[in-house]
Amino acid sequence: MIRLHHIPFLWTCLLMLVLPGSMAIAQSGLVRDTTTTPSVQVLTTMAERLFDPQEPIRVRPDDGAVPGWSVTTAGGETLGYIGSTWEIAGSVGYSGRPIEMLVAVSQDGKIAGAELLRHSEPILTLGLSDADIARFVAGFGGVDLAAPRESAAAAEANAPDVISRATVSTGVIRDGILRSARALALDRGVIDAGRIDRTGFVPQDWAALVADGSIAYAGTTKTDAAAAFAEAKVPLSPGDAPFLDLYVALLDPPAIGQNLLGQTLYTRAVGGLGAGQVALFIGSQGVQSHRGTGWKRSHVFDRITVVQGERHFALTDEGYLRVDRLGLEDAPPMKERSVFQLGDGFDPIAPFRVEVAATRPASDGTELRFVTAVEYALPSQYILPPPPEPTPLWEKTWRDKRFVVIGVGLMIATLTLMLFAQEALVARPKLWRSFRYGFLTLTLVWLGWGVNGQLSVVQVVAFLQSLLTGFHWETFLIEPVIFILWSFVALGLLFWGRGVYCGWLCPFGALQELTNAIAQKLKVPQIAVPQAIHERLWTVKYTLFLAILALSFYSMSDAITLAEAEPFKTAISMRMIRAWPFVLMVLAILTAGLFIERFYCRYLCPLGAALAIPAKLKIFDWLHRRSQCGRECRLCEQKCTVGAIDALGRINPNECVLCLRCQVIFNDDTTCPTLLKRARSDAARQAAIEKARAARAEKEQEA
């Protein structure tokens, strides 16, 4: 079980910088309302297409516990129900905004169809046609809600490859559709809540059924009734004879109903039950009738009332069945035996009370009333646990990707160990080079192209948006690789700064450095950007990040469009499976990177800018410098991968990618001019000492 108690410290610091402004924007009304209601026209068009009615239909809101709309014919026949995933499941995507689908449930317990209504997901915004998205969502039509996991897997199998790479967005879509459809179907009685055992049968006699509470009994005598009707015009004679012996049972479990009525009559009694209805048996003996005769005119058995909580249910002659003989030989004698249908929100699992009222006119003109009541609760052995809630999507994803999670964990553990013991690595230049390029290759090929572990500025913006619109850990836990990386990056910012991700775990950064290394091997000339221009070009990425962040408070969709300045989606997540303008942009960036090492990281990356802001807060400085750096030696400045070392030898934590190249030079006594000079001085001093010793020895010999 993953327990998440605290938002990482550094993200909190970042949010402290941007949240006041964002709240002001939200309060000013620039954040668009995320709540909408589908129009009746949209719902009707969807219902006509999915249910294919033979006559005009009506779509109207329901009053159920789960919000939705019922689809009925002009004749009153219910065809199914439609619900919104936003209203039922609150489906929120990685953008922090709703992913809303309309899902229709048919009377046979299946998803009749689903339609995407709105979204602000980055992966679904560009590079996909509306037809692709609509086909993926509509593919859930036909999913059997009795076995949703198996049939949903088949629905997702036909997803376009571009969509299947968007694991977070497609996961939210899948989860929203299945959870909403299930909740709607259960609430409307389309699928059995699974709470009553309607299959198990064990032969039992009357005594056993009474003993375990399957049949409940209450009785009143003529003496009891006479006391209640003492003021009646026509008093009732007291006596020990029964005034009303009342027997009550729910017939739905075969172990009760089939034993009590017999196979034929039981089948007749429960065979006509509709969705959400149960069969109630009432039998009586005595001078009072539980049925009376008024029901033949009013069609309502006005003497009987079923009370459950605050609700009172009347029994009608719809579905009423008169029973002339019970199937149990040891049953007590009864004058009347009846089976009624109960529905309209009646909960067969909850306790209830059956009241049968007897009335007499009083001598003063009022009416006296005497009630015989039976308390009933269905025995626990006939109650099945409700169908379990579907496993939360994030839990299922973590379980399915456990080996990937372990692999990412091992990468992070290896990197952490190396950073803590970096002095031992940088003292061996060949080992450092092999480790670095090997790790970058693993980052690119496996972490990036293999398991889609590329972070994006969109996720930074989405995190902030979720704090404003309703934060849910589950949304961010859906993709374990991304979650683990962000967690490590947040901690790494505290220890090492932005370079822990940008320099080692960013697949696109690895792609740039590896391609530039190949270019240098092939003698491609490298362009040295003048320091003045170099520092001014930094403003581009910071401006881009702030523009994306500010725009997201007005329109998340527009912000995501602007975030396409990141080539990550095209080059890493989508593996170049996109429209040619996006591919051309990536090729242009990589081409520039052949001449200027990590060109994109230096000047254009909004994610690097976002990470650089809290990088100022790092509390450790693991990179060593000497007083001679920048004054007597500027070799590290010239060799720095991203130009993060200024003319004075200072390392800018906002720009450093922690490649450790400067530390290799710092410790290499065959490269570092300071160490070489020191070595020459030491050698000269040692030579002078040796010369002095030799001279002294020569004098001693002469003496």
C-alpha cells in the first residue's frame, strides 16, 4: 500500500511563488467554469443512435442517488439510462480539468455506448484526429458490466498506437466510463447488486425457517383487540383466540421462497419481478383479514403498510398472487396467504416492518385503530456481499507495472549512489565517461522510448491547476513511472538542484548529448556562443515557461498548445509518430544540437526553467571549486556542457545539469592547469631539495 502524506517541500516552495498570482486570476473570473450540463438535444441524439427506438423517445433527468437521465419511449417503456462521467465519477485528467464522457447503459446490463463530450488532455489535443478519440471512447460500447474488466480489455485492444501511449489519459477515460456505468446500472437496478442469494437452495421445513428468522411472526389475541376497541360502537368480545396471527417472509432466496411455496408457485411468484423488485409473502390466521375487500375497488391493499426507515410503501394488486396452499406440510393453518411485489426504492437488505391495521368506529364518531406489526430482517446467510468496487486504476497500474517500477527504482538508486560517491567516480575519467554514456543510453532507450518516462512542463502546470480545481493523488498515481520520477526530482532539487533530472534522467536531454557526442567524434565543428549572447538567450525558456503557466489559468487547452514548444512528446512519447511539422521541429532542434551541445536545454526548455526556480533552494553544494578557478584557469568554463560556468569560475545552479565534467577536470592532474602548475612547482621544489642533498653529501665526503 502506497501512503502519501505530504506534498514535496520544493514543489510547495514553487507553488508559493506562483499561487498568489494564480488565485488572483481565478478570483477575477478568468478561469472558466468546469461544470456544464449536456443539452437535451445532445442526449436525445445519442439515445436515438444507440437504442434505435421504433417510436419517439423522451430523455429526462432522474431523481436517483446517482445523477443521470432515463431514456423512455412515448409509451413509457424504459430503454436505458445515460450518465455523465464528470457528474458521477468526477473524472479528472492530467491537465487538472475534467474528462467528460456520456455513457449509456441498456436494460440488459451492458454499456450501450459512450461519447467524449469534452477534455483538456495534452496527449489528446494535438496529433490525433477527433475520429481516433471518438473511436477509442465508443469502443467501450458492448462492455458487459457483470464482467467489466475482461470486456473492457477487448475494447482497449483496438486503440490507435498514439492513444495507447497516452497511459494517463486513456486510463482516466477507461476508469471514468466503467465506474460511471457501474454506478448508474446499480442505482437503477439494471444489474443485480449481488446482495441476495437467488441461486442457493437447501430443503428446510417450517420450523427451521422460523428458527433462523426466514419467516417472522407476530400475533395478537381477541383480548388485545378488545382493549384497543373498548370505546367502539360495537365492542369486541375478549378471548384467547387469535385476532390476527401474521407471518411475513421475503421470497427471493430460493431457500425461503421455494421451500415455502413449492417449485411451481415460487417460479410464478418471482418470474414476473422487474428490476429492483422483490416478492413479499404475508400469511394470516384469525378473525381479522390482512387483505380485506377494498382493494378490489381501489387496487390498493389499504390495510397493509410496509415501513422502512422514514419511508412507507403501499401494496397494490399489480403482481399480486393469491396462494391457496403452501408447500410445507408442517406450516400452521392460515386463512389467507398472499404474495406482493415491492419496489420503488425498497431495500430488501435493510430491516423493515409490516403493519396490518384494523379499524372500528368509536361511539364518539371517531375511528379507532389497532395495528399488528411484524419486524423483519433478511437473515445474513441469504445476503451476499455487494460486488466489490473495481480496483482503483492507479493500484491496478502499479501492480501491472511492478517490474517497470522496480527498474526505475534501480536506476534512481544507482544514480543516487553515484552522486553521493561522485568523488570516487570523477577521479577515474574513463570510468566516468563509460558510466555517463551508458546511463544516458539507458535513459533514452529504456526509460524514454521503452516505458515513456519523459517529464513535461504540462505536468507542472497540471499539478498547479489541480490544486485550484480539486487535488486528487489518484490522478497523478495513474502513471507510476512519471510519479516516481517527479518524486525523486522533487527530492533531488533539495540535494543537487535541477541537474539530477536534466543531466541524467531526461530522455530528450540524453538524446541531445549522445547525438552531439557522435557529432564531435565525426569532427562536426562546435559553435561557441559568446557569453553575453549566451546569458541573454536564457530568458527565452523562462519567458516560455511563464507564458505557458499564465495562459493555463485562462485556457488550459491554449496552454497545452503552447507547450508543444517541447519536443518531448514527438521525439520520446510518440516516437516520431506525428504530423510532419512536429517531426520537422524535432529534427531542427537536434540538428542545432549537433553544433551547440544541448542547444534545447540551454535556451528553449520550459521544463528546465520550471525546475531552475526551486533549484535556488538547494541546501548542499557537492561541486568543488578552487580559488584559481576563473582567475588562473577557465578550462571548466570552456568544457561545460551547457555553459553553466561563468568567467569567474562560478557554477550557476539554474543552468548546471550535473554532468560532473568539471569535476573530472578538477581532479585530473594531467588536465587541470592548476594541478599541472602545482605539480611542476612540486617537481621543481623536489628537484631543488635533491640537489641540495647531493651537494651536502658531496661536501661531507670531501671533509
